[in-house]
Amino acid sequence: MAGSSSSQPPGCRVRRRRCAVLAAAALAPVLVADAFVAPGVPRALRRQAPVPGRTALNGWSLFHWGADEEVDEKGRARFLSFADGEGEEARLPRESLRSLLECTDSFCLTKHWLAESTLDKIWKQYAAEDGIGIKEFGRLAHDGLLLEGKLEEYEKAFSGVDEGDGLISRETLGKIFAGLGKHFSAEELDQIVDEADVGHDGIDFADFLGLARTHLELAEVVRYLETTPKRVQASDEAADGMLGHITTVHSEAELDAIVASGKDVVVKLAFTWCRPCKAFLPRYEKYAKVYKDTTFLKIVGNENESCKHYAKEVLRARISPMFAVYSEGKLLTTWNGANNQRFMDKMEEFLPSAREFIKDREAAIAADPTLAPAVPSR
């Protein structure tokens, strides 16, 4: 007995069943590729060289000895809102698990941002034969896999560190980590960026949410922004002084009701995967400040069936971003592309409310070169 007890960790006598599993695991090779060591980086795990992340901060361990896995009422309500069935019989199927992991209590994105490989590893590690019940959900929640926070908190944090085009560069991400006291080698940073950039098109807001669950605590990012006040204050001052009001509509009926008022209206059609759409948004907001008597709307073409119908059947969109202008309840013209000159020309050609502010537009361009037409290359 003395010899066998040496292979068991302290406390095994009160947790014999778990210790038996652990002792057996200690004698067998660990298949790192099959485990999602939350909330680390899966690709790094496959290479058996985990990138240090929030695991150390959260004190996460592969075996949940002494872990408080009880689910409170708020957590239970969150689980049941995604699960199939009622009470103790409720289970999370795989796609419902995806939705739960991609949402907080207050918001979900229209774009799926959790990589399939990551979802597979989480499912393999936590799911029982009949899916994920409340007990398995408790383990998952305790291990820090749930996204927490309000949308505006994440948006504020993201807007403070993005490049002004809706994306965070590798260099900026490295500076954020360094500012938080997390120092990675170039190879480790490449691994993090490669894993986080699901669409391989730059770290956008959806990818940032993934990092918020794996490597970046929301509170840490907020504190980081507070230590770099010059950049944040300049950004905030620009927003306060130069951005106009834009109304986001979520259905064709909502858009039609605004158009029916007879006012001059411009609509920006975007899609969640469209980088030029994201890049043009700051300028669109500034133009809304210039053409202040025009109603500026934004609609996401893949948000729901109604938005898809508007994009496909009404605007017959093929390229995004796409713009449409209305006056007196009628669609006057459409155009596409994130082009400053074309946007200003079309606005002032078709909308009387825009023509009234030509001098304001000229003054705005003089003050902010980002609104100026692109200079042709020679």
C-alpha cells in the first residue's frame, strides 16, 4: 500500500474515485492534441508547447479537485436558455454549445467566430454521451470558457485599440500584451494571432471576443487603455467632435418606415465579413456629421432573412459596401465601393439636404484629410 500511495496526490483518500482516474492517467501518455486546455491556444497544444495565456491567471487545472462547480441561478438560467429539455433533463447539443460560447448574457454577434477545431475540442472534453447537462456546464463555466460582459464594454475596449479600420494589427496586439506584462516570443505571438484570426483577414471585433476568452481579460484591457490616455483621449475627442448620428436598422420593414417619412435618406449596406465595409464606417460617421440634415442608416445584409431580402431583391447587391439614397419616399440611385469622391458626388447630386452643406463638407475635408478624395497614383 505504501508503494501504491506514492503515485497518488495528497487528498486521494477522500476522493478515491477521482484519484483512481488520475493515477491511471499518470501511467499513460497524455494525448495533448485531444484536450482543450481552457482557455489556452488549441494549436499550441497540438504542438505540445502551450502558449501562456489566462490559464495561469485563472489558476486553471486539468483535474478539477476541490473546484466549486455549483451553478448559481443566473448560470442555470443561462444554461436553460440554450438547452433542449427542462430541469435536470436539459441538455446542450453541439450547435447550442457554440451559441452559448459565442454569446454573453446581453449580446450575440451575427457572425460565428468560434473555430470548428476549438468547438470540437471543447465538446470532446466536456460533453457526456447525451450532450452537456447542468453538471458539465458547471465544469465548463468554472474553467473560464464563458464570455462575460456587456456589448458596450467590449466595443469600448476594442475601439480603444483598433487601427481605425475595424481591425487590430499583430504589432498592436503585441504592444497590448506587453503593456499587460505578458511577454511572448515572435513565434508565440504568431501562434496566438493565427489561432485568433478565424477568417484570416485581420483581428476584427469577433476575433477580439475570442481573445477576450482566451488571453485578454476585459478588465485588463480597460486598465491598459487607462494607462495610455493620450491616444484614447484623442480618439474620444475626435468621436465627440466629428461623428454624426447613424441609425442601425434590423429589418426591411424598419427601413421602409423611415423612408416613408419622405426625408432624404442614405443607406449603407454592409456584411459582417466585409473588411472595406468596416474600414469605411468611421468616414461614414464623419459624413453624417457633415450632411446633418440627411438621415444616415446602416443595415447588415446577412443579419436575418429580412435584411437578406433587402440586399438581394431590393438592392440586388453584388459588391459591398453598397449605398442607396432615397428622397420623398423613392429610391433614387445606388452605388458601391468605399470611395470618398463617389460618396460625396452621389450625395450632393441626388439629395437636396446634402447640397446645402457643400461648404461644410469642404471645411471638414480641410480639417480631416481622411474625408478627402484619394489622390490618383502616377
